[in-house]
Amino acid sequence: MKREKYDPYILSESTIRKPPEGIFRSIKYLGPSLVLSASIVGSGELIATTVLGAQAGFVTLWIIIVSCLVKVTLQLEFGKHVINTGETTMVALNKLPGPRFKDVHWTIWAWLAIFILKFLQMGGIVGGVAQALNITIPSISVDIWAWITGILVAILVFRGHYRFIQNFSIILIFLFSLFNIVCVIMLQFTQYSINFEDILSGLSFQLPSYTLLYAVAAFGITGVGGDEIMQYPYCWIEKGYASYTGPRKNSPEWVKRAKGWIKVMYFDAIFSMVVYTVVTVSFYLLGAAVLHGRGEIPKGYDMISTLANMYTESIGPGAKYIFLSGAVIVLFSTLFSALAAWSRTFGDAFGRFKIIDYFNMKQRNRFIAIFAWCCAIVWTILFLLIKEPVFMVSLGGIGTAIILLIVVYVAYYLRYKRLSKELYPSLIYDIFFWLSVVVILGVGIKALYSGIYGLF
């Protein structure tokens, strides 16, 4: 008899696995949050964060720190829902109460509409990679490099599977993050050294009106953004955690397994949060210290060459090509991990529209392959038409911030309406959850107030 191929999206008793006990045994199961970090450490850190630092100086450092810390509980709610039910994000959204059109919930329609801005963001990142490659090899134009970038990322995702995506993303993050942290340390031996007063000024919770656009964009795009939170369940499913837990049953064995895998998820998410918070702050400090100090704001076709100044001023002229290599690595990792995630979320969304059967492995894989090519081509064309990568990425960050509001609503519903009582978290967790909700809404209100106040 022919053996049936394993499909992580289909839960069965045969795939059940006992969760690891202890931190050291759990390490081998880490990965989903780090895959998301590959998407985060790119457009968010290298572009949006440094541009905000260049424009505002140290004063908006608090926005970056808050952005990285407050979203993780929302991410965990989406992850717990996967363990609890095995449902993908779009299936969960389509079961929410409220208005529907064509039998599809309004949150999915809203997500699709907002994602137009995300296409612009990724087009800007294609442009960033192309600019870095053009500076390195100027005999090939930026436009040609943009096409090469788009085609290469499509090829990798076209046949890529979860393990390859995970390992490749983690390697890319580690290499450039390490280099960036070294640059911040070396900065202390230059005229752009950072002192305690600089850091203190960044924790005063000021939000000048002239920084509003880039502050909102940075808040949406740094840390784990709204779209990455919605993509998180697919990483968990393809890593195998939902199938390891097995179909939900009212039994002590199932509850024990579910709680065990939720603990692994907590470890995975918190570890990743520490990584991207440290890296994001280091990017911001470079932008605030060097670029703001020089009065330079990255824009247009000069974006990458302006960003390179952060590194040449901290390490020396020889750092330019190290930076260019790092920029290619980190921006390409964003394209790679984002395209892998997008192809799954869009496939699932199209499944709610009855265009494909997402839970049919053959149809799902075919859609992922086709979508990878179509999406990469659209990203490239958008860059070639607009050619303003900073502006494009900033618009994508605003879109991410708007998606985050949908995520807050969905996370609330999953926590209080769908989660099994046996899996209810502690009171301390719920306090952090509501603190996150309040802070996210508070930053949004403060940003709106600052924007209106700045007009008068």
C-alpha cells in the first residue's frame, strides 16, 4: 500500500508527539518566531527604524522599544488558537461574528484592502536590494538588479519547504544582526558616541508632529507587525506543532500535550522578541547618532548610500562593502520570508473565497508556486514605477499599523470566546495582554492627536 504523504495542515492521531520538557530540550523546536524575525529585520529595522532615527534623533526611541515589546501577547493568542483548534488564520477569521459579503467575513475583506500598501512596501525592499547590488557592481543598472532580485526570490520560494525557509532565514538574521551590534559598539569611539542623556531623552514619550508619518510607520513595522502576527499560525502549523498536539479532545492527555506545546511557543516567541528588540534598537541608535547628527535622511535612489554612512562613520571606509553585503542579506531575507508567508496567507484567503481548496496539498502547493512568481513580479514592477523605496516602505508600515488594529480585535475574540477553558492563561498573562491592547490603542490615539495638533 502506498504511504500517504504527511500534511501538517491535517490533524490526526498518528502525528501526535510528546512535547519537550525544559529549556534545553525545547531549543531544537524553536523557529517560527525567528522566521518572522527575518521579515522584521529588514524593512522595519534597516529602513523604517533608521529613517525615523535620522529624522527625529533620539527623541522617539520609546516608540521603537514599545513597538517591539507590546505585540508579543497578541502573537501568542494566534499561536494558542492553532494549538487549540488546528485552524489557520483565515479559517479563524471567517468564523468571527459580524458582517459578511459573499460568505466571507469583513476582516478578511479589510485585510485584502489594506494589503495593497504592503505590496508597495515589498516593492521598496526590492529596490533596496537592487540599489545595494548596483553600488557593488555598477555596470549592471538598478532596474536590471531589481528584476534579478525578484526572479531569484521567486525561485527560492517556488520550491522551498518550511525547514529550508526556517534555516535560511535564521542564518541571514544572525549574520547581519551581529555586524550591526558591533557597529553600535564601535560608534562609541567616534564623534557620534551615544551618552546617557541621549538615551534618557528618547524615553520621555515625546512624539513631535513632524515625525508622525515615520513614527506610525515604524510602530507598525518594527517588532512583530500585524501581518506577521497573522502569518504566525502558518509557521507553527508547518513546523508541526498543531499536528503534534493532535485533534482537540476533552481528555487529560490532550490538555497536557497542548499546554506543553504552548510552553514551547512561549519560549519561541519571547526568545525572538529579545533578539529583534536588541537588533531594532541598535539600528535606531545608528540612525539617530550618525544620520541625524549629519542631517541626512535616506530617500530615493540615494537610500542605500546614505544608510552606508552609519557604518563608515562607526567603523571606517572599509565598512561600506560589509554594509552593502549585509544590506543585501537582510533585505533579501525580508523578501524571502515575506513571500513564503504571503503565499500561504493568500492561499488560505482564496480558500475562503472557494477559489482553491487550501487543505488539498496538491492545490495548496500549486497555488504557492504560482503566487510566488506573480507576487515577486508585481513587487518589482511597483518599484520600477515609483522608485521611492523609503516612501514605499513607510506606506507599508502604515498599512501594518492598521492591520494591527484588526489583530487586536481578533486576539481578544480568540482569547475570550474560542480558547478552551483548560488552556486559560494566568492572571499575570492577562494583565500583560490588556496592557498591550491599551498601549497599542494609546499610541494610535497619541499619533492621531499629534497629527491634528501639528496642523494648527
